[in-house]
Amino acid sequence: MNEKYTLPRCLFITMLTLFFFVITGCSKVNKENYDKLKVGMSYEEVTQLLGQPEQCQTVVVVKNCTWGKAPKTITVQLVADKVGLFESSGL
């Protein structure tokens, strides 16, 4: 085997593997994190678990936030910045 192609080829394969790992593996919107959600958690605790939400809508003291994009989402309803309800889709 020609050694001058071995290192670049290995580097390419390693970089490609890391790229796919980052693309598929860095989403915090997954079943494991959804199962960690609990009624009464603070908004700060939820963002530590799931990261920043894709969107939030607030009406008076009720905030509805969504993490992820279809088909995989987690939606959390917070009342006075405490989790009241939560649901998932596509997990």
C-alpha cells in the first residue's frame, strides 16, 4: 500500500465520522432527556437539560416553549417559569 495516501485517507475518514457524529449526536431532543423532565422544574433547569428552545410564546404567566424541529420535538408549558405540562413528538 502506498504510504503517502494512508494518512490523508485516515484523516478524511476520521473527519467524516466526526462530522456525522456531530450532526446526528448533538441533539438534546431525545427520549432520554424527555424522560428527565419533571413537573415543577424551573425554566433554567429545562434549558440546562435541553439547551435553548427553538421558540417560546408567552401569554400572561404561561410560557409554551418548543425544542427541536418536526418530526422530533419536545414542548413544555411553564407557569410562572415552572414546568406544568410537557409532551413529545417523534421521539
